[in-house]
Amino acid sequence: MPDHPLPLPRTLDDVPELPGALPLLGHMPARIRNLAAFNTRALATCGPMFWCNAGLGVRELVIADPRITELLKARQASVSFYEDAVSSLIGGSLLTMDGEPHRRVRSTMGPAFSPKMVRSSDVITVVDEVARKHVERWLAAGRVEVLAATQELALEIIVRLIGIASDDLPRWRTMYQRYLKGALPTMIDTPLHWWARRARDFIDRGLADIVAQLRASGRSDTLAGSIANARDEQGELLPVAQIVPNLRVLVLAGHETTASSLAWTILFQARDADSQARAKTEVEAAAHEGVELGALALDGERFTWAEKQFREALRLYPPVATIVRRLAEPLEFQGVEIPAGTQVAVPILYFMREGSSWTEPRSYQPERFETRPRPTTIDTLMFGGGPHFCLGYHIAIAEGTLALLTLARMLADAGMTMVPERPNTPLEPHWVPLTHPPPKAAVRFVRA
Ligand code: HEM
């Protein structure tokens, strides 16, 4: 990690204020317009620690020093403020819990997400089945708008994984879309919020039924079953009221994130005939050796070409580009006393592109992942850090890799390749609320 040319401030009084904030909206419009350019400019102007105006009166202390991972681990770094801000959306879940209550739920649910369970539960079977179904549709249609297509795919995977039957999917999808409206700022309660809460209650009743059935059956060979039947250190099952918001949040946390990285990889691959040839060779070699794609996706010894691409998209376009904590108590960071109540923003995107030790970090080069070294906490910062590090990390990597392998296999079997619909239009990212490629960017499937 290269040192930043400007040093960290010595005291809180030395922390500079980023200029250019608009009245009321602060730096929000600049961040939305081009977060990468905003970060570069801000860091060049102010150095690795500065005050930024996040809009609507919220002041944030942005810290772009690699030791930030220590702050993320500190007990003072709290996420419980989300409970006030977006409670109808993520309230009662791991994403809003601190300290011992968070540790208890996380350590009870955690084993269901371990690499061992990703291998032995229904994760690979579900991803395999759903990916084949969706890719078949894409090829038959001859053209897809990639982001919408990968969102449909990832939504079906996660909804199936939390235990919802395939024929119930359309109803759940509708309810889920309504529930997302709960993300609107909650300063005023509108009929839309009421509608979103009703959809959430529908989802929660359904999930409570699923938990009850899974407990009655005692099944723990599926992701949902191993969560529902997990016991804490005292041997107790978690209360249903605690499991339900966490199952619901899996859909939110695990769907658009994976879909975004998958969409980037497909769009890049469509623009690169060599990359497609490499993907084809990889799946043909696997077929020749009798290796199942699921097993290939879980290869712990080396990176497949599919995984390299997925990891590179995650690095260059981290779906969650910034994470935020609020200090529950004062905290000293590299000699700077930060008071309680301060909102700290961690610019993940900056670390991925400029604060890392990668060569040519601003370009898409999947081949940079040659060996499988133990990644540093900065290398995996796109999945967060500290006790809230993404619980679905192993699922996300396996899912993205297997979906790409499936696409390569089905293209090869059909004698088809992908071409971009508008090869000369740059793929300008959207940064807020999650990073994703342009929604209208499409690929066509043509005879090879
Ligand atoms: C490429 C895909 C994904 C990315 C980039 C991603 C990224 C993240 C990030 C940045 C966080 C917050 C960490 C923090 O605040 O420090 C997080 C948390 C979380 N993610 Fe993921 N995620 C992905 C996929 C998934 C999937 C597939 C699942 C579930 C199957 C999942 C479940 C969760 C959960 C439950 C949390 C909350 C953990 C906690 O607060 O203890 N994520 N993820």
C-alpha cells in the first residue's frame, strides 16, 4: 500500500474541510455524479482524512488511511444508527446490531456460510439450476439488458436459498419490490412507507412459517435449514423474531451486489473475444476431465478464469463503494482524538483503485489474479471489515464464478458468442446507492 503524499493530520483541529459543498445537498451530487473522480479530487486536495458534507446536514469524517481496518474492528465503531435511519428495511438484522448481541447472532448463523457448508449445502445446486435456467432464456432471447438479467438471476438464487419454493417466486418478487420502498427517507411517513411495511410483514410471516417448518423437520443440510436450526453457545435456538429479519436481509445484502459484479464481468467479456475464448477453453477442459462446473467454481487451489474476472469486477467496481460507522464512544485513530457521535466514512472505492498496491489499478485486468495468496484486509475491503465483514463472502464468490462458468459452457454448447450491443459506448458506472453498470447496456448472442 503506497503512502499517501499528504500526511494524516495530527489533531482533530487540523482535519481539513473539503471545499465545494452545496447548500443542503453538500457533496452528495458530486459523489453521485462520479464517485471515483470525487474521491481522487478530495484526497488530492485534503489528504487521507477530511470532513465531507454528506448532505441534509450530515457531516462525515472520511478516512482513507489503510489502518482504517483497525477502526472497523474497534468496539466504538457502531452501526446501530441504521436502526433509526432505515429500520423498516434492515432493522433487527446483523446490519444494525453492535457488540455482544451482534456477536451472538453472527456466531450462531456464521457456520451456515462457511466454505464447508457452501460445498455441502444446497448453495451450489441452487446456483447451478437457476443459472442454467436463466442463461437458457438469455440465449433463446438473443439479447439481454445485462444488469436486469443478472438481477433476476441473483434474486431467484437468494430467494430460493432462504427456502422459498420456485412456484411462489412471482408473488415474493412483487412483495420484495414493495418492501424496498421502505428505503425512502423516513422523516415523514407516507402511504408508500405503509405499503412497504405491509409487504415486509407479508415477507416476515412467510419466513416465520419457513423457519417453523425447517425446525419441525430438523433439516440442516440447506442454507436456510442450517440457519433455522443453528444453536448458540448455550445450545439454544435463536428466537424466530431474530432469525426472520436476518433471512430477509440476506435477500437485500446478497442480490444486487452479486448481480452488479456479474453484470460488469459479462459486459467486459462481451467486448473481449480473447476472454471469451479463454472461458470456452476452461469449460471444455473441465468437460474433458469430467470435472463438474460446481466443483470447478469451488477450486481452492487456483483461480479459474471465471473467478479472476468476477474478482476483478469486484475490485474495480465495488458494489458497496463506501461503508459508514458512527462512533458510540470517543476513539483515537493514529493520534487523532475522534469524538463520540462522529460519522466515519470508509471510501472502499478509493482503496480499490488508488490506495492499493496493484499495478495499473484503474484498468480491468482479470489476469492480475495469478496466484491465490492470502488476501489482505484491504484486498477484501469491498466486502467490508471488522465484525460486519460480509457474511455471504464465500457464497458470493462461488455464485459469481459458477454463473460465469455456466454461461461459458452454454455458449460453447450452443456454438455462440457474445457481442456488445453498443461497442463504442463507454460503460459509465452508476455509483449510488450501489455501484452498477448502465442499466441499458446490452449484449447479443450470435452464432460463433
Ligand atoms: C459480490 C457480492 C457482495 C458484496 C460486494 C457484499 C458486500 C458486503 C458489504 C460491504 C457488507 C458490509 C460490511 C461492513 O459494513 O463492514 C456486507 C455485509 C453483509 N453481507 Fe454481503 N456482499 C455480497 C454478497 C452477499 C451475499 C451473497 C450474501 C448472502 C448470501 C451477503 C450477506 C451479507 C450479510 C448478512 C451482511 C451483514 C453482516 C454483518 O453485519 O455482520 N452478502 N456485504
